[in-house]
Amino acid sequence: MDTNNAITALAALAQEHRLAAFRLLAATGETGMAAGELARQIGIPHNTMSSHLATLSNAGLITATRDGRSMIYRIVPAAMRALLGFLTDDCCQGRPELCGLAPVTAPKTECC
């Protein structure tokens, strides 16, 4: 991930409702969640949620698929790993184990 992509992703996450939506989607894994359900759980209007989801999608952090009349949103695990990697690549002079961090490239669950 380059610096501009990292800035875009971090800016997308730097808002209370977008961060909450991203975290909910991360918890759902491959199942994802409909936009309306995200809005309900976060407690904001559907049209506001749509705007937030568009910002996360434009940053490459989430993706959407149509399921009937609903849009189902899911995180993009590779984008999340790339952002975390970007943030930790130079930790402790390139040795994240010295900082107590596991390498981002370590095998993860299906979600992340």
C-alpha cells in the first residue's frame, strides 16, 4: 500500500459511524451485512449510512453485492491487511516482533 492509499483509508475510518460500520462488517466476516441492518445497529438514517458506506467503498475497504433488493457489504480483508502492514512495516526498525507485534503477513483467519 502506498502513502496516498493509506491516507485515503485512514480518512475513511476517521469518522465515528464509518469506523463503527467497518468494525461491524469485520465481525461478520464473509457473511457481511445489509446496509439497512448496519444503519439500524449503528442508529443512523439509511441515507446517511449509504453515504458512509460509499466513502468506505471508495477507499477500497469494503465491497458490496446485490442480494435481491438489498446491498450486502463486506470488508476487503486484503485491504485491511495492507493498511495494517503499512502502519507496522517500519515498527522497531522493520522488526515488529521487538515491539510485541505479530507480523501482519502471518496466517490469519478467513476474515482477516
